[in-house]
Amino acid sequence: MKKFLILILICFAQNIFSQATTKDSSEKTSPKNTEDLPYMPIGVVVEEDNPVYNTAGIEVKPEFPGGQEALNKYLKDNYKNPQKDLKGRVYATFIIEKDGSLTDIKILRDLGYGTGAEAIRVLKESPKWTPGKQNDKVVRVLYSMPIAVN
């Protein structure tokens, strides 16, 4: 019980004495002894209006043109298996941008023998997707998918 109370006390003390910035601390200050330098804001955090959403928590999910069947057909027609007798799945993730293009393509797991590189090539050449939407705004979405290697 004593250890638990000490742990709570440490967490409480850390919370009190940790550094925090508030919106009031973003005042502009001028550098000393140099009048020709511009004012530099201190403590300003730039928030991007370009977050990446996950497919699980998004209202309208991104979609390949023509749907899932068209995606399967595209992958089957364009994926060239580096070795004829190799079978399995390549797992890939990528970001579907606001314009429908694919960026940040990464292979999570492949079968070796160039299967991951081939999956990246096929995804880079894919047509633009219909982007996802959240709150009636087009957003960037992280998409994960397996690619069947036959």
C-alpha cells in the first residue's frame, strides 16, 4: 500500500512541476541587441490542417475506382510474381491523399524474393482512388491491405 501511495505522490508531483505552455505564452519578444532581426514568436505550435485518419474511425472510407472487385482485378492483372512457385500474402500500408494519389507506401511483411518491391511498383502505378471524407471534408487516410501472391 505504501508503494502505491508513493507512486501516486510521484505522479502528482511530476504533473505539478512539469513544463506546460499556454496560449498566453505565445507573445512575441524581440531579440536583445539586434534591432534589425524580425520578432520571433516563442512557444508557438503550428498545427497542420492535414492529419492522417485511420479507416476505422472515418465516415466515408476511401475506395478504389470500381470498388473492391476492380481492385482485386487490378492487382491480379498487374502484379507480376517474381517467382512462379511462390504463394502467400504481402501486407502493405499507404496513405490515400486528398487528391486520391497514394503516398508513403510501406511493406509490413512480404515473402522475400522481391515480392515487396513488386507490390510497391503496382501500388505506385494504380489509378487515383476516391478519397475518404470526415465531417464532409476530404481527408488523408491510412489504408492497410493484403496483396495475394499466386
